Amino acid sequence: MPGPVQSIERAAAILRLLAGSSGRLGVGEIAQSLGLARGTAHGILRTLERVGFVEQDKASGKYQLGAALLHLGTSYLDVNELRSRAINWADALAARSGEAVRIGTLLDGQVLVVHHVFRPDDTLQALDVGSLLPLHATALGKALLAHDANAAACVRGVALEAFTRRTVTDARQLARALAQVRERGWAAEIEELSIGEAAIAAPIRGHGGLVVGAIGVSGAVERICDAQRVPAAKLVGFVRDAARAVSRDLGGSRW
């Protein structure tokens, strides 16, 4: 096996140093902190600057982390911020609805469950955190598909798997369903992923109205829906209230 590449190790050390700094750092400060020759530190910084991982302040000549590097970490940071901001609202939603609550976000063309609150009763339940769910067959997924162009691109031109006889697999039918989600502001699934199970979800928005995830309740059809198999209006209201609350905490104040 080849050994470590020293220049990459040094570049990583510089990035960590800048990330932990309360302000910009000069070449001399960086070189001294890491025990590098000033010329070596300067050469690595110039390379990092070319690829956008660091930026140099023209007035002081000092360096800080660059926009390109911050952008690379956005998805990871968003997931953690989404989870931390939503935990209390998810607990409250489970208490109000009496149902299990899940929060999901887009990952590799699927819904990644980043938080799961059990239904508040004594039934045996399995933790879903880390599970990947299909976009087209879940309420969480449809809430993302309806509002996230990246999510929509993941199912465009793809053969959609049928999990039950109620799963929507026709592209035009799915498009109509997503238009309805956008119009009413929430999504539902009724036995589309699992027989006997239903769910309601609403999108979570961050700064600028960008959809960063979805929150929803799930449970037995007879509890989630009314006698006509229509999602209960009270539960829809609870879910939308929770989605708006999390969105406000994330900076999506208009929603």
C-alpha cells in the first residue's frame, strides 16, 4: 500500500488550523503553528486558494476558509442542523398526533431518515434513523420531490419500483400527484410503500425558502386516515405546524 502524501497531509492541517481560528491567519502564523518553512506554507496556501478552499484578504494578506470548501460541507452541516433544530418540534408532533414522527432529507436519490421519534405508546418499534426510503412511494419523498429540483431529477426517466399495488409508478401520474402536493403544501402516502401503513409529510424550508428536508407522521391507515381513506385534517394541521416551526428555526421565516 502506498504511504501518505505529505503535501495533502499538510494542506489538511492548514485547513483544520484555519477552521479552528477565530480570525484570519497570516503565512507566518500558519508556518509557525505547523512547523513548516514559510515558503512551503505559502505554496500550499496558493494552491488551496486556486481551488477555492482558502481565500486571501487583500488588505491584510491573511487567509481564511474559502467558499468552495464551505460549500462542500453544506450537505453534512445541513443534516446536522436540520436534526438539531427539529428535535423538539418532532417530539411535540409525536405527542400531539400520537403517531411516530420521522424527518428526512435527500441523499443519493433517496430519503435519508435523520431523526425518528417513536409513537408514544408501549408498542414494539424499530428505530429508522439511517434508513433510506424511496422518493416516489413515501410522503417524505413526495414532499421533497414536489419542491426540490435535485430530488425531481433523481426520478426523471427512471423506472419506478412498485412496492404495493398502490405505488405510483407512472411518470405522468406522479407529476400530477406532485402538483397537488405543491398546491396544498403537504404530501401523503396510503399503502404505497407498505400494506396497512399511511403517512403525511410537509416540506421544511431554510434560508430563502430552499427545501432542506421534510417532517411527517406515519402509522396504521385507520389512524392516519378517515373512513374515506383521506388523511385526517387534524393530523395534516399538526404536521404543517411542525414543518413551519422547524422552517422558522432554520431561517425560512416566510413559511
